[in-house]
Amino acid sequence: VVELTPENFEREVTRREGAVFVEFYAPWCPYCKRLEPIWEELPEKLEEAGSKTRVARMNVDAYADYASAYAVTGFPTLMLF
């Protein structure tokens, strides 16, 4: 799972070839905490299924501009790019 920041978001998501599945999360969110072990396991499961989809996540508590830019209004928010 790629941890996204403003420094790597464009390179890892918007400019990358192929699909990227992104979780926008907040570290204090109980639903995000419940999703975490599943999200961490997802890249391996996708690879086993023959998918080239990359999995990433971004802490929008730390990078609130991205929450606004992508209309994140609840946590977790999952988006496929």
C-alpha cells in the first residue's frame, strides 16, 4: 500500500498508467481502523487474482486540501482512479 502525500500524489495516482484504488482516511476514524487490515491485505489479493490495480491511501486529516479537491465528506472514502 502506497502512502500518498502531496509530493507523490500526482506521480502515484493521476499520472500513473492503470488503475489505482485510493483510500482517503483519517487516523482517528474507527471505520478506517477497522478497514486497515483488509486494506493492507488487498494488494496481495489483487495480485493473486491477476489484477494490476495498485492500492494507496492518503491521510486527509493531514492533507485537508485533498479532501476538498476530491469531495471527501466522510471516512473512509474509497475512489478508483
